[in-house]
Amino acid sequence: MGKSTSRSRPTRQLVAGVADAADRRGAEFAAAAGTAACLVAACIVPSLFDPRAERIFDEPKILILRSVAVLAAAALLMWVIECRRSPWLITSGISRAAAPLAAAAMLTAAYVTAWLSSIAPRIAWDGAYIRREGTYTFLSDLIFFLVIFFFVRTRGQVRRLILTFLLASVFPVVYAICQRLGLDLLPWNNPTPNRVTSTAGNSIFLGGYLIMVWPVTLAQAVLTGLPVLRRNHTTAPTRRGCPLAAFSCLALVVAQTAAIVLTGSVGVWLALAVGILVLLGILLNWLVSLRARICLLIIAVLSVAALGLLAAARRPIPSLIASTSTESSVIASRSGEVRLLLWRSAIELLREQPMRALVGYGPDTIRFTLGRYQPAGVRKLEGPATADRAHNGVLDTVLTVGLVGLLGQTLFFGTICLCAMRRLSLVTSGRDAFFLAASIAASLIVCFGFAYRLDHSSGLLPIAWSGGLVAGMLSYLMGRGLLRRSVVSWNAVALQQAAFMAGVVAHYAEVQTGIGSATSELYFWLFAAMIAAPVFAEPDTASDVVARGTKAVAAVPSIEDSNENALVSGVMIGLLTVGIAFDFADRVIERWPMLLSFVLACSALAFGAALRLRDDRVLRADTPRPLRRSARLTLVAASLGIWLTFASVSILWVVLQPAGDAADAAGARLTNGVGLLVALCLTIVAACAVIAGSRRGSDPLRRVTRFPRRRMLAVALLLFTTVVPVTVFTNLNALRADELSRLGTALMNANQPQSAEWFYGQALALQPDQDVYVARQGQAWTSASRSGTREQRARLLERASNAYSTAHRINPHEPDYLLQLATLEGLWADGESAADQRRHHLENASGYLDAAARLRPRDPQVLNECGKVRLRVEDFPGARTSFERSLSLDNASPETHLLYGDALIGGGSHEQALREYETAEMLSTEKSLPAISGRALALARLSRFAEAIEANRQALEVAPEDYTSRKNLALLYERTGDVSRAASFAVAAAAVAREPEKEAINALVDELQRRLVRKTP
């Protein structure tokens, strides 16, 4: 075994233990491929969005994440196959972090059980149309956790992952600041323009991601900055490199802080404060001076108190102890009150279904559970949208995967934090573990008591659960830091471990009042794996072995190859460039097509120059450290190579794709076709291949054993033929279908329903089980039926009805399809001249609405629609029942009071109807013509003609050309004997009458004029 000539301290290479050298080569390649997939996912997901799709932000991230996860799963499977002769080497890593793995297994079992027993199994697996956060997505995140846990063993791998985390955050942060400065290339319909959204599409999603990366960036800034402050430090790099790295990390910390502040999310700020408190609690155990520790603790407490007061000022929740019926009367804070209403409804739902509370309704099915019981106050504050999240991680978990899933999630979070504290030497004995458990138990008791005192409806109990866990850990860290007798030593590994723990705790705190995004959930699992991975528990020297027969040979230490670091950095930079190009391809091609050609040409020239000048691509372990020039050229060549892969495939697609007509320009064929998707996927695969293929070890057994090409080639081909169809048919087709649906929606907005229907049909061909696309086909046919002959109209309405029926059959839990079917029956009834056919369609509509009301019993709008149909068939008692139920849910709706008055008028309750019309008029923000007219009608039925006349005159002040008010005044004046005024208003009504009304009003005019002539002497 030759001695290494490297000048750096050798570090241990990843050794996937196997029985012979041939197996080892295959296992090492599989491990490198899996690690490369994790690097690519961590790099591309935060920056990616698709402005050509209908769901622009989270869906593209999740679909690409799933595709990369399939590659990582294939690599993990290959590694397990290659390690089949030495299973102890798989279990050896498990034994060092058995508790987190057991908790993850429990959570996985809860997800699978909830999926199999779900009320909507298809949605529970693939995810709902809006979020796509089903079991498939959870398993994808879990795959990345397992890959990091089993494959990351060296400090070099950890440094490359941290570098990827930092590089991936650059573009989202810069884009957020550009948005605040008004330099955005894309026009977004942001309802809160003063809050940046960046590549996440939501300020909460952006903040939830950045608060996880912020501690890691801060730790890296400290590690790169300390050698600059201490030039004589033995680990200080060269004078040129270290200041630049320190300045870059510091600038990134400042930029991330600014972006977090610009999100304007109080929940994100509070979660960041929790992460900072975790770092401070750990720092208290590292400081020597007691006075410094006390001062630091006082500053932290005062800062948190100030931030809490700021949060209470920005998001007050009024009347916490108010009853549920009156809780929506005061609208002082929309977001705070909406969350409290949702939490109360979720608790009530779980009490009504205790068995479902145990196993859950299925992942991503909250729209059909909590949305069904959504309070009317939420609709009043947030509009007609149906809640698909409870805005609380605890309740979301219980509603989807049950109390078993909550237990698994809590155990996973707790064991990960415990693992971090043990490796930071903060929990070193059973006594420390006892004090930690006691601190958490006491905090839980206090939090539960305080939550119940604030809200007797138990709406704050989920916050108390998570708050007690976090508060207990913080209390232990700070108490131990103040009362300890010895100083806990720290180093770079400990600081990185503390940063990962702070990110995990901050994410857990943030999702208790927000929603976890695809990026933040991915990083949560990656950070958890970085904490649990055995690398942090081992020294720098190698401790794994390569089993060869019965003899154990120690793995040869190897250096951290700077060329490999440069290669990985270059690939990550190239992927970031590709992500930006994918995001803004439309605008770049539209505005600066020549600039794109110029950049492409320059990139090709630079790539060629880098390949020509580079004299040492990847060095072996027994060669001296490469020159800086070689590492820089490696970085340039890798980044430009990845970028050119994407650009070349995109342009090749434009060249090979035939144009449909002269108007189909190359830019349109690129941005509206699958060219960018194909280019992006091939680039991701190429990036994984480059990183995995570049891995070179120093095992001497490689010199005596050749690479098993045939066997590895067979295994690789088998996995590739499995991976590609799964990836294409389950993920890329979904993304392409969403782009086609976006084009169809644009055509619908342009009033071209026939063309829009074609695009919806193409989307449906790619995703035949997607009920949303079927329903949009029905929407297009309904819109097209408004023009054409009667036969054409009937045919289109029939197609629309079949489409909505199919959508309801695919997803029977969605009430909107039933509402649309009821609307179609109403349109049919309007076009029927025969009374029996008209009544038949209205009865069908009533049946659909009753079914929709069963799916959404707390939706006043559905109950109002039921009442409207009953009014049309003159079922006044049934209409009264529907409107009374609606008013019991929302007593402040002027429309419901108005409709209730109409039902009372039809049933003969004129006095009560008058009160309802007056209530509707009072609740209206402006003068309501229907309410005034209804009041006039009720007064006329009560024979209070003078007041009725006055009411109709008020109606004419609101709408001077109103036919009904003029006619009513003519009839009322006739009743009072004032024939002259009656005739004058009758003539005025005839002047504005529509064609169907002219015959009746003209007859009234003639009758009044004859009476007026007879009356004249």
C-alpha cells in the first residue's frame, strides 16, 4: 500500500462493504449514483418553476423530485443487491441510528396504511391536483433520506452537500430581492405585492425554505471567516481563497436575511427565531464565561419577546374564548382568525370520527374532509376557496395519516434532535436524557394548560403539542448551558451539526402555522439524514472495512480531491443556469432571441477552450494535489457542459419538430412543446451520470480486479428500462398535461371554447384519470353551448353533462362537479317549453344539489343553490328549509336573507318576509334593488300600499329604468284609485319592457287608458 503524496490530511472514502472487489466496484458506483441524485435534487428543486404550466410552482418541483427519486431508488436497490453477501455492512449503519430509522419506518407504515384505507386511494397515492403531496411524494423524500444515511460517510461528501445547499439558495434569494426592487421579468398576479414570492410562488413557502438554509449558511460563514480573522491558524487556507469564501458566505447570509424579512410572514419570522434560539442554546454550552452566557440569554429572551409582540400586533386573534357561532363577527386579522376557525373545525371532525382519527383519511385528502366541514366564517374571510390544509402540521398529519402517523412523526423529529444533541455531547448520560424528557413533559403540561385557557374549544391544542416539544428542548439546552460545570468542546463538525438541527427545528416550528412546500419538506429529510448519518459519529480516519473472504482489510484513506469538488460545483452551477433558463425561456426568446444565440455560441467556445486547456481532469489518490488552474478549468468545463446539454437538446427539438403553420414560430414550438421538458430531464440524467462517473477511489483491490462490465451493464439496463417508463409516464406526462391545460385555459379566457376543448382533450390523453381535465372539457362544452342552434346547444350540453358525470365518477368526493351538473340541468330547463320536461330537469338539478349538500353540509352557497331550484319548482317549504340551514351557518349573508324572503312570500308568510327583506337591505354594503323590491312586494301583500309605493319609488332611484318597479307602481296606484298615475307608470313600464312582457303591459296600458277616458267628464 503506497503512501499518499498529497499534502492534505487523508479522509475516508465511502466504502460500500461487499464480499469481493467486483461487488465493491458495483456497490461504489451505485452509492455514487444515489449521492449524485441527492445533489441534483437539492440543487434543482428550489430554483425550478414552470410558467407554462397551470400549477406553476410546487407541481413541477414535485414531479421533477419524483423523477430524480426514482433514479436514487434504483441506485439504492443496486447497492443492496451488490451488498447481498455482506448484510452486516448494511445493518452496521442502522445500529448507529436505530431510533430515527425505526420512527421513519413507523411513519412510512402509517402512510401506507392511510393510503390503503383512504376515502380516495388514487388521490392518497398520487396526491390531489393542487398539491400532489400524496404517498408517492412522501416515499420520494424518504428515498433521499435513506440515500444520504447509507451513502454519506466522508467529510468531503458533507462539504459538497453543504456547498450544494448554499448554491441552490442563491437564485431564489436574488430573485426575491429583484422582485422587491421591481425587476421581475414575469408578470405575476400576486395578491400581496409587498411580499416577495420568488421561485416558491408563495411568501410562506419561500420563507419556510430559507429559514432552513439560513443556519447552514451562517455556520459556513463562521467556518470560512474564522481563518481570515486568525491568519496564523493551522487550518487557514491561502490568503486569496479564504477572504473570498468568507465574504461570499457572509453576503449570502445577509441576502437570505433580507429575503426572509421581505416575505412579510410572521410565522416564518417566529420559526427563524426558534432556529436562532436553538443555536443560542447550543452556544451557551460552548461559552466559558458565565457572565457572557447570562447576557446572551437575556438578549435572546428580550428579542423573542419583542418578536412575539410584533407578531401579536400584526396577526391578532380576537375573541379567543368566543363561541363558535360568534367567532367570525369581528374581522381584525384574517389569517389568524381563519387558522383558528380551521383548527376548531378539525378538532370537531376528529371527535366525530374517532376511528378515522386513528388511521387518517389518506394523504392529501384534507380538501374532502376538513373542506367538507369548513366553517362559513372561513368562506366569509377567504372567499369561496375550499381549505386543503389545516395550516397546522399536527392537524394535517392526524387528518391524513392519523394518530399513528402523528406518533411516528413526533418520534422521528424527537429522535433526530436527540441524535444531534448526543453527537454534540449535550446528552451524554441517562441523567441528561431524564432531564430532557422532564423538561419536555413540563413544557407540554404548561402549553396545554395555557392553550385551553385561551380557547376552550380546543383549537389551540395542536399548537400546544408542537410548542411543548420545542419549548422543552430549548429549556433543556439553555438550562444546561447555564448550570453546566464543564465546557463542551466544539469544532467544524459540531457547528454544522448544530446548524442542521436548527434548520430541522425551524421547519417543524414553521409548519405549525403554515404549510410545508416541496422544497422545505425535501430539505427537512436531507437535513435529518445529515444528522443521523454515521459520518458525524466517526473520526476522520476510515473505520469501515472491505470484507474479502474471511479477512478484513482496512479501507485505504484517500485525499479530498479538489478536482472532484470543482466538478461537483461546476455541475451544480450548470444546473442552476439550466433551471433559470427553464424558468424564463419564454421571456428570453420573446425579448432577446439574438442574445440567447450569442450566449450559446460563447458557451460553446468557452467549453471547448476549457477542455483543451485542462491538463489533469481527475487525479488519483496517489498523485499530488492538482493545481488551482486545473480545478478552475474543471469547474468551467462542467458548468458549461451541463448548460450546453440543455441548450443543445432544446435547439435540436426546435429544428426537428415540424412547424404546424407559418405562424408556428420556433420560439412557440420550444416554449409550448415538450422540448424544454425533454431537455431538462436529459440534463438532470446527464448531471447525475457525470457526478457518479467521476468518482475515483484509492482501493488497491481495483488494481487486481477488473470492473465487472457485463454484470453491471445487465443490472444497469434492467434498472434503466424500469426507471424510464415509470419516470415518463407518472411524472413527465403529468407536467406536460398541465402545460396543455394552461393553454386551454388561456383559450377559454379568450372566448375560444372549441379550441380550448382540444387542448383539454390532449391533456386528458396524457392523464386519463385526472378528473380536473375532464371537468374542464365539460366547462368548454358548456361555454360553447351558449351559441348555435337549438340542436347544437342540446348536443353540447349533453357532452358537458357526460364530462361532469365522468369527473364525478373518477372523484366522487368533489361537490363542484355535482354543482355543475345542477347548473346544466337548469340550463336545459330554461330551454324547454314543455312544463313537464322543465320540471323534470329542475328535479334532476335538485337531486344533484342535495348530493352536493351531503358532501359539503356546511357550505351556505350549496344550500342556497338548493333553495333556488326549489323556488323555481315552487316547493316553498323545501326552499325555506334550505335557506334556514344556510342562515344557521352564516347569518350575515344578505343574499340568503333575500332568498329566504322570497320563499316566505311564496308560502304566504308576508310579515316574516318583510323582516327578511329589511335585514337583507341592512346587511348590503350598498342599496340593493332586489331587497327594496322584495320589501315593496311584502308591503303590498300586507295591504300597506302607501309604504309599498314609497318602497318602489326608492327602487326607481336605484334603477330608474327598472321595468318591475314601474309596473308595480302602476298596479299600486290602480289599487289606491289614482288611475292617472297608474296609467303614466304603465306607459313608462311599456317603454322599457322586453319582448315577452310587452303584450301584458300593453294590455294594462289600454285598460287604464279606457278607465281614464270613462272617468273624464
